[in-house]
Amino acid sequence: MTTTRPCLSRLLTQLGAAALLSFLGASAAQAAHAQAAKPVGKTPMKRMAGAEVLKATTAEDWREPSIEHTLYMDTAAGRVIIELAPAFAPLHVQNILDLVEDGYFKSSAVLRVHENYVVQWGAPEDEDAKQVKGLKKAKAEIADGELFIKPHAGTHITPLPDGDAFAPVAGMAGGFPAAADPKVGQTWLTHCYSMVGIGRGEAANSGNGSSMYVVIGQAPRNLDRNVAVVGRVLQGMEWLTSLPRGTGDLGFYTDAKQQQPIQIRRAIDVPEAERVALQVLRTERPAYLNWLQAKRFPASSWYLQDPGRVELCSALPPVRKKPT
């Protein structure tokens, strides 16, 4: 489909050539929020390792992803669990769920593994999202590219205390890495490791979810607000990052035999006994801020110099299996 090989290839080539302009400093709104979010004192009185912080958490510090907005992607090696973000990309998320219900991904495969960049999947035979066949509920085209949204309930950002190079405000929103520009009223999810995006062509609305990718390398933040980001892989990244790298242009597999078959199901359609109960640390709770502080000021005596800061893509909340 043109949202897989031709179009996304061109898109990622063009965007890889030049990064977005970085913002110099944070807005007053960010500074105020960040100050409120900082634990008391620049250096904590008592340093704690991240594992200690997590061990001290309570049940209220964790949330369970909605099974209605969770996907199970099964590969030959293992299962990949993806949490979708309907608050940020409601049209794409709904269309992805409809594509799954329509059975679109029953014959899909990993088509591209680009070293230190992305793993991309879709239906090998489709060359254009608008010409995808066999759709029932799903749409071949999404009216809104959903590259960013207007801030609304569910998208409030818990800002990082150390600022961001790409946006005036950056932090976590509902457990997802997000950024915002209050001056223009835009909020968006960011391209961090394990984040899932939508393949598209030249037009902003040319992706419908039939082609998706996950970031497997250094965060390509220059893609932010250029491609819709729809979720995060919570478990199973190892099954994607260990795939053989494509030898074609931009990491595409040149031989159909190299393509890795996958199947995608909605978690709600998976028998309860076969589901994996995961929990994500709530990013609006003090426990998350304490965990961030443990990254900024490590407890280990191995460190000769405190980092003293943490950047957005190193701050994704921990995920664990639900305690029994």
C-alpha cells in the first residue's frame, strides 16, 4: 500500500533529512507546572533507587490498560501488547479497532525492519490505503490526520522538571509521552522508543491505520506532529527489535519470504484466561515523580556525577504484571 512502502518510505526519508526546529526554553506555564511537579529540594535528602521507589508503591499508584483499547499482536517468536491512546488519536484508534474486527490483519506481516529506527507492518499486497479491499466497518481514509490535537480532558501533561528541546511543554499524559505548545493550543504524542505510529503518504490524512510502525531506536522526535502517534508497546518489544534487519532501501524486506507473519487481535476478543494482566505506573501520582527523581539523582555509588535531569523518552512509566 502506498501507506507502507512507497509513501512512508518517502515520508521518513524527507523527515530524516532535517529535524524540526528546537524551542529555546520553556514557557511560563511550563515553568510554573514544572516547579509544582518537582520533589522538594534540588537534590533529594534521601536517595532511593528506582526499584525501591516501585517497591514502596501502593495499588492506587498503578492503572490497568483498558482491554477495549489494547491490541495483542502475535508473532512467531512471541506476543506484543500495544496500548492505544484514544484521547490523542480517536479517529485512528477507532479505525484500527475496526480494521482488526474486519479481519484485515489476519494476513498481515512485518514488512520493514530499519536498524535504529522503526519496525513497520501491514498487508503486503496493499499499495494504497484508499484501495484497501474487504473493509466493512473500517474506513479507507481518515478525514483528520490527527498529527496534534486541541488540549482536552485526558490530555493534561504532568511536565518534566527539566524541559524539552522540541516543545515548550513535555511530560506524561495518561501514561503516554506527550508535548504541547500552549501558544498555538496544540498537544501531541511523541516519537519515543516503543511508541506506535501510523504510516502515511504525502497527504496528512493519507494513513488509516492499515500500516503501522513502532520506534525501535533513538527517538526520532523530528517526526512529531508529522505522523499520527496512536499508542505504546507495553510488552514484547524484544520480539520486534530482534527481527532480522531488512536489506532493501530504508530497511524494507526485498524478498516476500523474509516478511514476518503476524496476527493482531483486540484484547477484549482474547479469552480472559489467555490475557496478560499488565499495570502501568500512574504518571499523575507522587510515586511517579519520586521514580523520576531516582533517575535524576541515582542512589548507586557507582555514579561519579549526578545526571541531575531526565529527558522525555527516558521517562516512560514502568510496566509490570499485575500482582496476584
